[in-house]
Amino acid sequence: MSNALCRRLGIEHPVLLAPMAGEAAKPALAAAVSGAGGLGMLGCGYMTPQAVRDTIRAIRATTDRPFGINLFTPLDWTADPEKVVAYRAQLAAAHADLGIPEPDIPNKYEESYAEQLAVILDEAPPVFGCTFGIPGPDEMAALKARGILVVGTATTVAEAVALEAAGVDAVAAQGAEAGGHRGSFLVPFDAALIGTMALVPQIVSAVSVPVIAAGGIADGRGVAAALCLGAQAAAIGTGFLLADEAGLNMAYRGALQGGGVHDTVLTRAFSGRPARGIRNAFLERLAGSDAEIPDYPVANAMSRTMRAAAAKAGRAEYLSLWAGQAGALARAEPAAAILHRVMAEARQALVQAL
């Protein structure tokens, strides 16, 4: 099952590993998806520049197949003192319950995007993905000069059009069902909560570059639907989280395999930016406190110690359990087995549909 985008990417199957960051950003997972004929993408937005370099080299040491690296384009943000104090108070209660010291104010809130991008240009992975915005003209030109294919994330038709005008080679259409952070950048996130089935065909009609469907796709039926809507590939994130190579902590895995996976919500509680995850106690505690949560990446950096301690202690109520609305379809299998099963299901679904 191949098409123009697959041929350009050099992959056998029209399936991408959605570029998940944080704990799910395992080189072994990306390499396994690429090795099985898909495109392993890895979210490196939280990594130091050296860690980005190490990650790229680790993937290359495991597979000779194409892969991609995703970064968060810089956002305008402020560390509002009043919000920082209010959020620290919320974290202090969680820290006390976890038996760890009171939260400190981080020395820095995010890694240097410029330095991360310099590593991308130096190492030249086959594919570069951007989320939260658009690389500048000079950055785009530098990526193209290195022969790197650029994929931009859009949550609206206008964002897709802007990405194409900036020179991206493909657009990932992120539906409202997607797990993790919303990629919206031209409008407030709540004005861009368009379902994948509605968003993909509109973007396909609006741009000439290939479209990748993302959000609520976790099995072959979803891949088949994406292709029927005009996408040339589908991105699967949550559907790979239970893969052997994902290496999630046991509390996160347990949440994905429990009944709560059916109950995902959009929240700013953990990072300061809307993201979809499984409902838990910390999320609920801050549900009515949006005005007191600092911007991303401030809240994200401030809550990191809490989340790390919760993972170590097996306390899912304090974890950012990012998951999409199709999370219940995820299975615990090796990544290659997941990909091969998904493709078999997609072929069967397409035959049945016709």
C-alpha cells in the first residue's frame, strides 16, 4: 500500500508514529516503527540539544530506514509572578502527598529551540516536524538546503494554508481527538477543535502538498478512513504507547489499560497549554483554575518534579497521562507487530468498504 508521499519518504506503509514527546520519546520505538516499514517520528521538544543529537544517533544505530524528529517552534509566553505563586501552591500540596520537598522555581523553563534546530541541521534526519507554529524563512531554507523534508502541524484549514505558503512538504492535520498538546497557532485552541473526519478532507481540498491525518487513529480502520478522506498517510500515537519499545512507567500503562482511557479531556493543568489526557485527580483539582495556571512552558517546567516523582512512586493521579480518544484500541505488542496488524486491518477495511 504505497503512494506519492510514501515513495518520497522512502517508507513501505502509509503510517507514521506520531511525534510524542516526554516519556514516550524513546529512540527504540521510533526505530522499530521505521524498521517495520513505517516512519518513526520522535518528539524532542523537551530535550537538551545534546540529547537531541544523541537521540538521532541512537535511532541511526538501530535502523537504516528513514525517520523524523519533531520540535516545538517557540511561543510567546510570560512567567506571570501571581500565576507562578498560585500554581506553586497547587504543586506544593501534591509534593507533600508524594513525600518530596516543596517545589522550587526552575532556573529555566525551556530548552533553546535555536540550538536544537542547529543540531537538526547538523545531523540532517530525513524528516523534520514542527508543532505550535512555522519555522522562519531562513530556517526553512536551511532545512531544505540540507535535504530535510519538513512536516508542519495544522489544526485548521488556515493553518494548513499558512504552512504550505511557508514551504512545508506535507501537513499533519491534527484533529480534536488527538492525544497530547494541541498544535494550534493561528487561533485560540477552543476555536480549532475540529474532528479529524471533518478536518482532513477540508485541508486536502485547500492545499496541494500531501496531508497526514492525525487524531483518533489507533487501528487499521482509522488508517483506511484517513486514506479514503484523501490523506496520504495516518499518524498513530496512543496506539503505540503500549508497545514493548515505548517503555512507559507502570502507572501510565495501567491507566491506558484501565477503564479511564475512555475518559479523556483537554487540560492546561500540567503544562499550561491545552493537551488531551486521561482524567485524574490533579487535572480535576485544577479544572476550574485556568486563570491561575502559568503559560506553557512555565507550568510544564514547574510540574516536572511532581510528574517524575509520581512515575517513580506509581501514582497515576499526578501524571500527565496524555492519550487520544481512541486509546482503548491500543494493544500491548511489539511495535512491528502493531504496525503489521494495523496494515492488515486497513487492507481488510478498504476491501469491505468497496
